[in-house]
Amino acid sequence: MMPDHTIPPSNIASSAARTVFFVSDGTGITAETFGHSVLTQFELRFRQIRLPFIDSIDKAHDAARKINEAYTNDGKRPIVFSTLVKHDLSSIIRQSNGMHMDLIKTFVDPLEQELGVKSTHTIGRSHNVVDSEEYKNRIEAINFSLAHDDGQSHKSLSTADVILVGVSRSGKTPTSLYLAMQYGLKTANYPLIPEDFERGKLPSALPLFKSKIFGLSITAERLSEIRNERMPGSKYASIANCRYEVNEAELMMRREGIRWLSSTAKSIEEIATTILQEIKS
């Protein structure tokens, strides 16, 4: 089970958090991703609980018990997003005291009618890619991105799909790993540091691959907050130093003709989508 957490809206209409369950016969990430997208449309507090690997009758009954306990404790029906494939398992969950959003039934049943064929109803089919070329490419991309994180290695940069640059803590590492895991892109990332600004040049390994470079920036205020969480009270985290680094980094990217965006108010998904659009253009 994942830890409980809430979605903090800008204006919370109610102080009481509504419980939400994400139930799946796999990891539950699909149900959680879809459910989170829907829940963010409501200015309410939600306590989220993921129940993964519900692949037996006993586990389904245990999940239903937890849903019923939440109903008893909260006095309100919990919201249940489910991606259970097998009918006998999803039927047990639907009998619990929740408001049920069955994603498989919602989409598979109409598709069966439209396509004129029955679905396989196979558990974990969306993740059955262990032997596929796509899966192997993603693993290679993840290994590449880890090896080339924070300028650790200059080897094989010619095989990189994307090279991210930006000041330290501007979001390069999580974006690199997201691009690798979700899209199989070999992504290297390099910090722009004061020595680069003094020289007025990109890190020495990068000019040959300028067409692959994409920059990330961030507001100095937000950067200072992030750095203070790691090194409170340091020069590294001071607002004056952050302003200097951000300004110099943006000047360099403009001067070098590097495409860039500010990560301040964007999710990793939004950043990655923009990068994908840019590198394909």
C-alpha cells in the first residue's frame, strides 16, 4: 500500500479529506494516473491509497474490507478507481461501500461491441513486454541516463537523444529519467555552473552536440527554496547566488541558441511533452 497523501488545491472547499482507492491487479499506476488527473479538477482534499496486485479472491476480499472500513470511518463512500480485469475480482470490489469507477469495464465493453471481438481479459497484459524491443530500449535508456546524470560521463554522447542543461536543481535529473522510462530516450544532463559562466562557454563536451541540447531554467525564488531544503543557509542556496546563476544560465542559452523552458510551474509530464515536440520538429 502506498502512503496516504493529499492533493492540495488552491482553495480547499472542505477540510475533511475524502478517501480514494486505486485498485489494480498490477502496479496500480494506470489507475492512479487516470484518477489523479480527474481528481485535480475538484478543489477538495483527497486521501489516496493504492491497492496493487489484487490478483486473487482473497486479496479482492481484503481490498473490499479496507474500502468498507474507510466508509465506516469517514461516514462517506470512498471513491474507487479500478483497473481489475477479471470479472470475479472486480465484482467483489463493486460490492463494497464505495463509489466505483471501473476503468476496464468503462472502456473495454464498448470497444468489444465496436470491434466485434471479445477482449482477452488477461491480467497484466499491458506490462507483458519483458521480451519486447521496446522494453529493452527503455532499460538501455535508463542505464544511459543514470550513467550520464549530472555530467558524470562524456562517453557515447553521440548516441544521446537529448542532452539537458541548466543550473543545479532545475529539474534535469527527474526529467531525464522520465524521458528514459516513459519514452526510451537516452538522456544525458549537465549542470551549468559558475565556472561555465566565467568562461562564457558550455561544458567542453557539449558544443559538438548542440542540436541535441535542451535547457531547463527556473525562477531564482523557487530555486532558492529547493536548495535551502538540501543545504539551508548556504551561499549555494542564497537568493543572490540563485539569481546570478539563473540569469547567467539563461543568457548563455540565448547566446548559444539553445531551446529552453522554465520548469517552475510545470510538471515533469509537461516538460517532457514540450521536449518531445521540440526534438521532433
